[in-house]
Amino acid sequence: MSAVVRPAEERFEPMLMRDLDEIVAIEREIYPFPWTRGNFQDALAAGYSAWVLRDASGALIGYAVVMLALDEAHLLNLSVARPYQRYGFGWRMLEWMAQRARDHGARTMLLEVRPSNLPAQRLYARYGFERIGVRRGYYPSHGGREDALVMRIAL
């Protein structure tokens, strides 16, 4: 009888400073206006809930940062590396971050998303986020500034 060893599944790990080179490289690949290394360093220094998702080989699939305050969570960044997009990892990361927020006592989660980022909007809407407002001129863009759609979900 031979046993087939199944590789370990993907795993979530706390984001560490040593992850930032990989994270910043992904940011630069997938966003026209990426977060900087300093943005991530500040998030870690502030004690935000920051996580990475790695595959069985250790490759970085994605990462997320949530600011937790009292009974509210604010999803600041959720990103999936280009080769892993459209395989359900964004959904898994949303579930993971929502559970971290619940564990902290959050009752709602907010986020901002670019109107031009239709795949992200679809993901958030499918997950149950509802649009509650607009922040005018929130994001930098090639044409000046782009609004942000504000979305919220009850946890």
C-alpha cells in the first residue's frame, strides 16, 4: 500500500517586516498607485491586523491589512498577486479578515474601492458589502484624482 502525501494547503501568517520586499513588488505589479513600503511599515508599527497568505511552497499569494477600532474594522488593503487572481483567494482572504475583525469585537467592516476597480467591487458585493457613500477625490489617478466608493458589511 502506498500513501499519497497531499501538500499542505495555503496558510495565513501574520505580516512581518521581512515580508515587505515581496509585498511591495506585488503592489507595484498590480496597482498604478501602489502602497509604499512606508505605508506597510506604518501599518505594522500601528499594530493593525496584517496578514499574508502563502501557498504550500511558501510563495506569497496575497496580503491584507485591517485597522481595528472598538466595534468597527476598516479594510485598508486586500491584494492578490496576479498569478493567483480569479481562483477564490480574494474571497478566502475576506473571510479570514472578517473573522479576525469579529474576534476583535467588530460589528461592521468598512472599505474604500476605486470605481474603476470593477473586479474588486464585484467581489465585495458578492461577499455582502453594500455601498454606503462616496469619498470625492480620494485616490490619486493619472487624470488627477478618483473618487472612492465606500462599502460596509455587518459582521
